[in-house]
Amino acid sequence: MLKYLTGNPDMKLTSNSDVITRDYFDSLLVETRYLDSVLPSTEFTLFGETFSTPIMTAALSHLDNTASDGMVTYARAATQVGAVHWVGMGSDEELERILATGARTIKIIKPHADNKEVFRKIEHAVKAGCFAVGMDIDHAFNSEGGYDSVFGLPMKAKSTEELREFVQAAGIPFIVKGVLSPRDADKCLDAGCSGIVVSHHHGMIQYAVPPLMALPDILFVVGGEIPVFVDCGIESGMDAYKCLALGATAVSVGRHLMPLLKHGADAVADRIYAMTTELAGVMARTGVSSLSAMDPTVIHKRNF
Amino acid sequence: MLKYLTGNPDMKLTSNSDVITRDYFDSLLVETRYLDSVLPSTEFTLFGETFSTPIMTAALSHLDNTASDGMVTYARAATQVGAVHWVGMGSDEELERILATGARTIKIIKPHADNKEVFRKIEHAVKAGCFAVGMDIDHAFNSEGGYDSVFGLPMKAKSTEELREFVQAAGIPFIVKGVLSPRDADKCLDAGCSGIVVSHHHGMIQYAVPPLMALPDILFVVGGEIPVFVDCGIESGMDAYKCLALGATAVSVGRHLMPLLKHGADAVADRIYAMTTELAGVMARTGVSSLSAMDPTVIHKRNF
Amino acid sequence: MLKYLTGNPDMKLTSNSDVITRDYFDSLLVETRYLDSVLPSTEFTLFGETFSTPIMTAALSHLDNTASDGMVTYARAATQVGAVHWVGMGSDEELERILATGARTIKIIKPHADNKEVFRKIEHAVKAGCFAVGMDIDHAFNSEGGYDSVFGLPMKAKSTEELREFVQAAGIPFIVKGVLSPRDADKCLDAGCSGIVVSHHHGMIQYAVPPLMALPDILFVVGGEIPVFVDCGIESGMDAYKCLALGATAVSVGRHLMPLLKHGADAVADRIYAMTTELAGVMARTGVSSLSAMDPTVIHKRNF
Amino acid sequence: MLKYLTGNPDMKLTSNSDVITRDYFDSLLVETRYLDSVLPSTEFTLFGETFSTPIMTAALSHLDNTASDGMVTYARAATQVGAVHWVGMGSDEELERILATGARTIKIIKPHADNKEVFRKIEHAVKAGCFAVGMDIDHAFNSEGGYDSVFGLPMKAKSTEELREFVQAAGIPFIVKGVLSPRDADKCLDAGCSGIVVSHHHGMIQYAVPPLMALPDILFVVGGEIPVFVDCGIESGMDAYKCLALGATAVSVGRHLMPLLKHGADAVADRIYAMTTELAGVMARTGVSSLSAMDPTVIHKRNF
């Protein structure tokens, strides 16, 4: 079971997709640009709100085995460091406690077989104060060709038409998580989504194309109309930089932060902050003054 | 001796061609497609008959050292799981016992130097109820530039003309196993064959091109006129998926199943079933509803 | 801290950029050309002066922990072997003692935040007898997105305009060290610089493009107008040859020499001499009679 | 010292060029072609004489430390197996004893600084009954950019003009060994040579282009006018096949045979014979009936 490895303090790569994704990050090199470079800003604007960093928390779920009240601790960390906070599966009550920390939160809802539950979750998330909602569409199937079941709840793949209804019901930005194909990205646009997370859900399928390898074709389809986020395997400011330089709007970090949760919100916030300063360091050394000044020609592919 | 490694419960890769073939499988990545995806069907139709899975048994021979009455056990497993069954060298009596299990069987005949033996074997297979016959042409030579001898019987390479005569004698579909070259594939078409198995016979020659790497050029030559099967090194539903996505009609699994034979037909059938559900899982996650909906653009080549 | 690893007798690669750079060197192969080849000359002319070798010392700093009076020992070695000598950070008094060895010296000045200090250092270097000066622009930032501080002195990135002022103040050739981008190279030309050192400062940034991989695009921009030197990871005459064959004017060696400093100037001079004879050996075997006869078609990229 | 490693029974790869050459062999894959294939012939014709195999001995020298009277034992092995025999440095008397075995011998002469010695050696070889002579031009220089000295005798690089004089003096076919560049190949043609050995002299220079990688460009320049042989690192009939399929006229094997010399001529002859049958085996399985029917499209480059 790859999906619920929370609570494991010595997080290991759990799918060969994670290993392949790491190899892809490591195959990308950077050229420096020092002349006329200035101190960079990592200020990040999303849906009209401004944040300190484009390094966001990832939509984790069920962190109680990882740390006491882990989901709230996680939200507190994001709030402290001025990062966009994402949250995965959980009760309405838990979401309310998360939002009470002040975290600017994007709620990711599972693709429940019962669409009424989806609509109810959307309505609650909006009312509770999330500034965006979304769905991780990659949780629809299990590994045996049937529909998935998560904590006993039946899942089901969603059609573009159903997605359009979710978008309309939300009223606030609706984001699809788990896109690894230009085809799915195109359908997200059709359905009126406000954002896409390029992700293989930390290796839910083996031999997945690394998100960063899939990014260029997805960006081509999206054509700048909505933000495109990158998820999976990001462990450093350098990893984040490579995603942003190649066109990602922002990145999500989850697995890398989980082992820190048991040390409290400060430890998690410190790590996000350190990754952000490392990102800033690479920006400075490559002549990039702000996120909008990112330039893909800084990146070179190893061919040796 | 690479050819008769049966009976070894800890089957290892026995030729560098097997290692190279594994590397090639591992170099292929997949992109997911979740939106509008439905529960997939693995139903497979061959020569007018319908099967539960495109994962077929491979044409193994002489399994008595592997498991008691191994050849019949193997056939029983294929029958149980609704898979096409292939059978290699063996006596007429053994073939009849195999067919008595109800296995829908394709009999592969060795390239005997004595064509009369070939014709006799074809006639018996047809009469006994095989729904296709064929020949593993890659057993013609030994590794020293002479003709091979199998269990004391002399072998010989076959001409396109001889192949045509076998095809006509059979009357039922005739399949050539051991094609790794567009040139041989073209000759199979000329001779009127009804199918091709792309295979290096689990590494009979060292440094063999992996079947899946040879597949595109062979498919180009075949032009959709006859089914093209892929053999060698398939160990998972993901491996099978990659073959099918790149255009194979179906795949054969042999070495991977052999160590299970001693645990009985159920163990073998269970493994074929598990590989089929894994295949279905990948189909679901890549938006492929049936074998006829396979799409090669899902596959990406590692270049890092 | 990657920057001041002096004093460590067992110098190890300290950044993955160093490892990547080594891999790149190792990916380049040479073809031999024996017919009509003659004994080669490694004579090297720079800014009107003639040297015995295109293998130069690199601009190291603060070598006192490495060897007693290390900076002067280092200069003595360069003088003995007839190599261009480069010197990094240090006091005016130290520079004068270095020049007293007779070393033909290029002084590299840090990008001090206080330009008055830069101008003062330039003026002193010129007066003291350096035959060129320059700046390592890659020391502007720290790894956290702020300006660097070196031995307590604040640094700052320089604009092309400031660079132009330094060039004019110098009067003698002004060289920019730390260029890894055609963009910075172009700005160096604009500012009137007399030379460029392609370098990632032995891995100051992780995942840096290897200098030799960056060289062709930089040479294209420079168009032969000024010399282009290559720095980082050169450990043999073969490494030097590859740089020169691909268009570098000369190369710098620093880290590779440091462990020898504690054995005295002779040991360092001997190593530069040995690398030069090895370079000559490769020149002879590839039909290159002098540095001006270098030919990039001798070099082949591994693709296997 | 890479050059005289004879006498070492556990021959190891002695230069990274040998390792790189092995990697290149291993990167080449073959496709099988069984239909219409016949029993192949390895008969090989050179300069009007017919041999049993295109696998020739390499021009080794000074084998006395390897085996008692090693040079003569080596010749006896070639004679027994019907292979072309090559011989390197040695006394006139030794050459006569070699020829007395009946070995059809090609004598390779060192590039002596003193051309009179070269002419004298040519004259002796012709008179003694060699059916071709030649020179290993890659022995001209040492690794330090000077001329080489072999067993106290001074060497020197040869001009195309000098080569022409050697060719004319010989009267019998003159072959240049140590070509790794189309440029040298072109000069050999100009000088009237009758053959070329593509070789890096088992790694005399580090990072040498593998001979088989250099072969296509050299064949393009040679345009079929003279035979082109491949040397270095051949250890199997498969290695030989790859060279021949890609256009080599024949191959030389030396280092691989040396450890067998101490077991006598039979052991060496047996190994050449076994490599030849292995070559025949690959020919049979790839539909190649004779050396003149070799087809480069059988070979595929690994790209994974």
C-alpha cells in the first residue's frame, strides 16, 4: 500500500516513480548569471492573495499517526511561513480547526463515487473559508482495474462534464490535482478549472512520467490560462527552482516535510523557509529577480 | 546451455539479452489519463474466439522436471484463467492430454530437419483440436554455426517457400515464433502466416535487440494484416501494458510462471489473473477502456 | 561551507557540480592523428607575454592553513614552471610578496559592496606590477538569496556599467571570472573586458553546468574577440587538452594542486610540468603541433 | 607502462580506453534473421590467399615472458587454425623461426627514427616470406610529448611521404596499424597502403575513441579501396561479428589470447576456433551466409 505511509518517521521512496522523478530532477543543470543580478523576491500571488513563497504545502491527509494533531500542526507551519496551505482528506470539523489557524487553505476533495458527497464537501469548504477547492482525480482507481475505496468510501473516475459541475458549484477557484497528461489538462480547461497540479501522487502508478518531464507539454496545452503547479519529490530550493524556471506557477512539498511534523510547526515552517531562501539563492545566482522573471534557458539537460 | 533451464525453482536471467530486455522495459514511462476514464475490459479476441486476458502462456516444453505432469498443469492454469495457451515441444500423447483440459491451445512445432515430421506434427495438432499451430524458427541453429539438435532430433532453418507449405498444410492459423527482424516479418506475410511472435527465445542469442524495441519496425512491415505477439521477460501487468500500448496484439509469459508450476495450476492461474488485474489497473489510470483503445502516446522513453 | 576548504590535505569533491564536471570530462573521447605529426610546442602567449604552458594556476586565496606562506609558495611554483599565475583574495602586502617571486600575476578582486575598495585594489594591483586584474563575480551572493560576506567584508553583485568602470580604471587587461552563461559573456564584452574565466567556482552552486559544456555557446558569443579560460576540476594534461581542443585559450588548475603545497614550490611546479608534458603527449598523438593548431574535430562525445 | 604487459597471466584492462572500448561493444545489439538462412562460411580471402577465419592474431611482441618461445607458439596456433598471423617487434632470426611454422605472416615494423632500419626490416620480411608488412605508427611518441624509445631504439613519427617510400620499398602489401582518424586513413590511401588497422594499441592513449566507433567515418574515407581491419578488446565471436557487420574486413585478437600461450599452441588455436564457430553461429542466426554478405542493418545501438 503506497497511499498511506504516514506515521513512518524514516520516509523512504515508495514507488519506482519516486526514484525516476528524483533522477529527472538530478538530470537538470543550471547556468549562472551574475551580472546585473539583484536581491530576488520570492513573493507569490495566487488568486489575488499574496504569499511569502511559491513553496506550498502538499495536500496530505490523516497525519495523526505522524504527529499529535498533525493536520493542524501542518497548517500552523504554513501560516507561520506565509505559504499557501493545501489539505487532503479529512472531516469537516478537522478542516474548520485547520482554517482556525489562519492558514490560507486549498481543500482537495476525493473523487467520491457519490457526487452528493462531493458537492457537500465543496459547499462546506467554501463556507468554512477555503480560498480554493479541488479534487485529486488520481484516486479514482485502485491498482487492480477497479474503483478505489479510501477509508471505506467508494471512489469513481469523473467525467469532464462532472468536473464542470463541481467547478460551477464551487464558485471559488477549483483545482484538479493528479494531471500528468496534456489530454487531462485540456479537459480541465474545458471544464473551467482554475488550476492544475501536475503530479503522480508520489508514485501511485509505477513508471510514471516525472511531473517535470510532463510539464512542458501540459504548459503548451494550458497556454498560460490558469496556474500549473508541480508536485512530487521536491526536496530542496534547487528542485523548486527547476520547476519554476521551467514554467510552474508554484510547487508543493509534502513527503519531505512529514518527518518534521512530530517536531512541531516550527520545524516544518523552518524547513519551508530554508527551502525558500535556497530558492532565492539560486534565483540571485541566475539573474532572476522575481518569480515572473523566471527563464527556462537557464536549465540544461544532462546528456552525458 | 540456455535452452533447457526448466526445473530450476530460482529462475535467473540466463543471457545478457534477458538483462537488456529488462532494461528496455524499465526505460519506458507512462502518463496517466484519469478524466472520462471507465472500468476497463481486458477481453481479448483471437482468431474468432474470445478470452479473458491478452496475457497468454508462452510455448514452454518439457516441464516434467519443474512439476509433476507440468505440461498439463500449465494448460489447466491457462484454462482456469481464460487465457490462450501455447505449447512447445512434446509427444502427440502429451498434446492430447493438454487439450483434454479444455485449454484453447496453439501448438508450436520445432523446425525439424525432416519436413515430413513437421507435416505430421501439424496434422496431428489440427486433428487433436489446436486452434492454431506454428513454428519457433529460432531453434534452427546452434551457437556454433551448425544446425541445432533438440533431444536428439536434427533441426534446420526453413525457407520462406517451406513456410508457405506448412501454412497451406495447416489449414488453421499458422504462427511464426522467433521473429526479431522486419525482414523475417515480411517473409512471414509472404508465406501467408496468420501471426508473428516477436521474441529472442529468452536470450537464445546474446545481445539480442529487445522484442519491444524491435516491435515498431515489425509493425510497420506487418501493416495490421496479422496479429503480432510479444514474448520474453514480461513479469508484470505493467510490462504487458507497455507491449500492448506500443501495438502488440497480446503477450506471452513463460519463464515468470515456471517457478509457480510446482505449486499447482491454481498458483499459475492466480499469477496470470493478478497480472491481468494489474494490466487493467494501468489501463484504467491511462484512460484505456479496452484493448482496441490502446494508445502509444501514453508511453514515454526515458532520456535521462 | 564549500568556499574555504583550504588546509584539507585530502581534498575531496565538495559539490555535486564537481562530480558532474568530472563526468563531463570523462564523456569526451579523442581520436589520434599520427601521420605527419611533429614534436609539439606548449608555448603560450597572453597579453603580449610568452609562457611555457597554457596550464595556469587558479586564483586561490588564504593558503596559510594549507602550507606555511602558502600564497608565496604557490607563486614560486608558477614562476619556476613558466606558468601564468593567478591570485585571489589577500592583503596588499601579500600581493607584493607574491609579485616579488617574479610570478607574472593576474590579481582577482572580490566583488566588494564598496566600489571604492574595488578601485583601490585595482590601483594597487596595477602599481604592484600585476599584468592583469579581474573580478570573480560569482562571489556576490550567498546561498540564501542575500549578498555574500567574505572574511567579514560585504559583497554585492555588479552591473555591466560598474564593470565598465573597473575596466577603465584598470588600464591593464581586466578579466571576469565566474562566467557560465553566454549572457554574462556578452555583458563582459560590452563592458570592455579582456578575458573571461568560464567557471562555477568549484561548485559554488549545485547542479552547475560543467564549464566545458558551457564553453561552445560562450565562444560563439565572444567570437574570438578576447581569450576565454576554463576553470574547475582539471586534473590532468588530458583534461587540459580537451578544454584547449574545444576552444579555450588556456586553463586554470587550483584544487588539484593544493594538497601539494605543503610539500613546497617544487612539488607544485613538478605537477604543472607533468600535466604540461602529458598535454604535449596528447597533442603529439593527435597531430597538433602548437596551441594555435588545436582542432575540435579530434573530440568525440560518448553516446553509449 | 601500458605497452609491455606481456608475461602477466591475469591480463587486466590497462587503460580506460580498453574499458570504454568494451562498453562500446556492449552497446551494440543484433537482430536475428532466421528465414532462408543457411550454414555460413567463415572463409576469408586476403591478398589472394584464403584462410579459414577472419579472426586473425594481433601483432604481439616479446612473448618470452609469457610462454617459452612464445612468439613461435603463437605462430603455430595461427597456422593450425588457418588464421592470418601478425607479428610485432622482434629479431630477424625470430621472424624466420616464426615463418618456419608455415604461418602466413604479416610483419609489423616499429616506426624507427632511423629509416634505414625500417627499410632493412622491410627487405628482410619480404625475403623471409611474409605475405605483407606494415608499421604501427602509434608507437612514434611517448606520453610526455617526446618521441618514444622501444627497447632502447629511438622512434619517430612518419610523414605521408616517408610512408609512400616504405610502401614502394616493400613491393608486397603494406599495412598501417594504429589508425583512429579518417585523416590518417586518407593519408594511408595517398601513400598507397594496402590496408589499415583501426586500433588504439590497447589503450596507448587514454580516452581513445573505440575503434568500432571510429570505423564508419574511416570506411567512408577509404571507400572500399583497401581492407580495413579492427583491433582492440575483441573477446568473442560476437565482438568479431559486430566489427565485420559494420564493415571491417577482418579482426585481430591479441590480449585475449595471451594468457593461453603458456598452455601451448593448441590452447590458443582452440580459442580462435571457438571464437570462429561463435562468429558462424551469429552469422547463421542473422541470415549472413558469408563474410561478403555482412549487413550493417543487423546492428542496433542501445539508447536506453
